[in-house]
Amino acid sequence: MAFTSSMAVVGAQAGPNYPAPMLAIKNMQDAATLGRDAALEVEAKYFAKAAVTPQASALIGVFLADQGVKKAAGAWEKKSKKEIKQAAVLGAGIMGGGIAYQAAYKGLPIVMKDIRDDALALGMNEAGKLLAKQVEKGRMTPAKMSETLGRIRPTLNYGDFGNVDIIIEAVVENPKVKKVVLAEVEGLVREDTIIASNTSTISISLLAEGLKRPQNFVGMHFFNPVNMMPLVEVIRGKQSSEDAVAATVKLASRMGKTPVVVNDCPGFFVNRVLFPYFAGFHMLMRDGADFQAIDKAMERFGWPMGPAYLMDVVGMDTGVHAAEVMAQGFPDRMRHEWQNATQVLVDHQRFGQKNGKGYYVYAPDKKGKPKKSVDPATYDLIKGVVAERKEFAPEEIVARCMVPMVNEVARCLEEKIVASPQEADMSLLYGVGFPPFRGGACRYVDQTGAANYVAVADKLAPLGRIYEVPQLLRDMAASGKKFFG
Ligand SMILES: NC(=O)c1ccc[n+]([C@@H]2O[C@H](COP(=O)([O-])OP(=O)(O)OC[C@H]3O[C@@H](n4cnc5c(N)ncnc54)[C@H](O)[C@@H]3O)[C@@H](O)[C@H]2O)c1
């Protein structure tokens, strides 16, 4: 009885993709009535079974890759002699507020500057809520909470910017606005102050164009929600100095994050590979797949949420805007002439969770968290841009979404946007929740077999250039070489 109920609980928590916890319970059940030696034999049998699953090898790979990524960050940190005592963030929105909270939480004083008083109040309020939760859970004392909040100084003017060691710009995602703000702030800070942009897509080298000291300028791309997501992409623009990159890596680690240094291009690494995945999703819908079926197939594959749900969480207006930046950057494969369902929904003021309506609709649950439900109106709105409903096998859905992402990962490796398969995989795990039991996009290719992967991708090639297999993967298919070992 005890075993049956624990199997139900553990099975529900672990899900079908993590076999080891269930094997452990079955092991205990089989061994419970045996003597020591026989029980050890049973344990050896179950251990051997659990140790050689693809999940086990992927998770061991994740452990090693995590160490590799931290070691690479450590090497950068050693190069920096700069001490960061005072930071500033420009913009008190979703990201600026989160960055201010995270810095203060890790003991770093930070000035938070906005042009709107209400935005500052909202940013402080959000930080207060996050800290209150820590107090509620007994992880922080009320005194520590007020000390932490005291490290954030909200302001509408540039008063103290002469004392700031690093500025993180997190204003709206508009290159014109960003360039004006960056040039303005550069004129007010010390010559050695580092300026970092939290842009999610705009090329760092492009943003550096109007600056007098582009060597002090880098990208520092946090993920949303900042307090939860472990990854920070540190982006090296064409003119960014080694010092500026090293100091930014050091700051990201000090803020409790895992930094990965990447080279510059639109979308950097994570968004550059995420948007082809969304393109695969939009093409499936265009061709008649139901977005709920797509979400279901991708969640089965292991993603924490399917692409329609993810688009709602990211913000559909943000998604459309970022897709446009990516299309400008990579027109050969990321520009398309047809209108996609997300664009239509945005035209109808459906921005996702942020205004309660996207692919799904949202209402607060008992705990005040947004709970999604299906809205028939979504289907009416998008019917002009999607074909008549057609069933797609889950494997086809997975292939049509995953191939564009994996191909782009390989292109980023070819172009040295990301330095290694380890860093690529960990960035996807820590930045967008790639299923850990699959180990990341590169390990997924290894486990699928490059030749099998290429055969699947080649069948999809007529769909468009995002499905065209890059040379790196073709070579691996021909030689049998793997990304790992
Ligand atoms: N939201 C995300 O999921 C996410 C994730 C990663 C990166 N980003 C990037 O972070 C940046 C900010 O995004 P967000 O979602 O926090 O936007 P947001 O709209 O929530 O906040 C932007 C804030 O900037 C303020 N602002 C505008 N002009 C300003 C100026 N001149 N000086 C100071 N403040 C100014 C606005 O008043 C607003 O409070 C963007 O570049 C975005 O691409 C966003």
C-alpha cells in the first residue's frame, strides 16, 4: 500500500521522462521482504538499469557541462581587477526592477533610474513582494528585508551617476531610444564606468555606434523573471574590451547567475535559436495544426511549456517585435511574407499573460497566479491565417519545431557566436528551460544520431531555409562524430 501510494505521488512529480525515481521505489518494494544479500542483488540490478538510460547520460552531461561553464566564467573573472561597489540600472520595468532586486539581494547597492514615478513605485513594490515572500518562508528576517530594500535607490534623475562602476540599461527595446539613453548616460559617468545593455535582440555593435567609449560597452542579457532564471549572456561587441567583458562576467556571478560569454549578432545566442523554434511553430499553425496539440506535443517532449503558452508568457507584442529584429538580421531564413497567428492576435490587442489574453486567456487562481484556459475566440481571430484543421503526428510536430532550433545552434557554433557545445546546451537549459533530461540541443543530436537527425531535417527542407541542415551537422552525420565524446 505504502509503495503504491508513493509511486502515485513520485510518478506524478517525476513524470514519464525521469525513470530513476520510480525505479528506486520499485527497487525498495522488490527488496523489502528479502535478506541483506538478496536485497543488495536487487539493488545492483535496478542501479544498473537506471545508470544506463539516455536520461542518466544526459543528466551526467549536464552536471559536467555546468562545471565547464562555471570554469570558463571563472577564467574570465580572474582577468578582471575591477571592483564593483556601486551599480545602476536604467529603467524600472519588468527587467530593470528584477535586476535591481537581484543586485540588492546579493548585497550590491544599486541606483534604479526611470523617467516615470509610477514605474519606480512599481519596481520597488515588486522587489518588496519578492523579499516579503522570503520573510514569509522564514529565509530572511524583516530587518534583513529592509536592509536589502535600502540598497535600491529609486530616482528620476542622474544625480549620483558619477560614482557608479557599472550601468545596466534596461529601457524599452527600441534602438533609437536606447542609443539616445546610452549616449546621454555616457556623458555623465567616469571614463572607466562600464555600460551594459540588457537588450534581448539588438546587436551590441550597432548600439555602440554612437558611443565615445565603445570599448566600455557590452551586452548583459538577463532572462525573465530575473530572480529565477540562472543565465546571463554577456555579449562581446566588435569593440568591447576584454576588461569590460571580464568585469561584467564577475558581476553576473556575484549576482548569483551563471554567465556565458557570447559573440555579437542579432538575438545573440539564446534568442537567435529560440526564434526559429517559434517560426517552426507558426508554420505548423499556418499548415493547419492546432496550437493546443502543438503545446501538448512539445510538453510531452519535455519543455516546461509549449510554444503557444511560452509566447503568452514572453508577451506576444515583445515576441512580434523581436521576430522583426531577427528577420532584419537573418532575412534569408527568418523573414517570411505570410502573416502568422501571433501577429494577428497582437493586432487584436492580445498580448499574452500581461493583459490576460493571448493564445489562451488567464485569470488569477486562489494564490493569485495566472491560470490559463482555452478561449474559442482565439480560433475565430486566427482563422484567416491558418489552414483548415489537420492532425499532425506528435513526432512531426516535434521535428518541425526542434529542427529549426537545432540547425541554428549548429550555425552559432560554426560562426563562433557561442564557444562550445557545452555552453550552447547550458545556455538553453538555464535561459529557456530546455528539457534537462535531454541535456540540451547538442546532446539531443548526439542521442538522436547526427545521421538520423539529418535524414529527418532533409525531409522537412522544402518547408523553408530554416530547415536547411548546416554543414557542421552534415559533416557529423557523414563521419559519425559526436558533439560530446
Ligand atoms: N521582458 C522580458 O522578458 C525581457 C527579457 C530579457 C530582456 N528584456 C529587455 O529588457 C529591456 C527592458 O524590457 P522590459 O520588459 O523591462 O520593459 P518595460 O517596458 O517593462 O520597462 C521599460 C522601462 O524603461 C523606462 N524608460 C523608458 N525610457 C527611459 C529612459 N530614458 N530612462 C530611464 N527609463 C526609461 C520605462 O518607463 C519603463 O519603466 C528591453 O531591452 C527588453 O528587450 C526583456
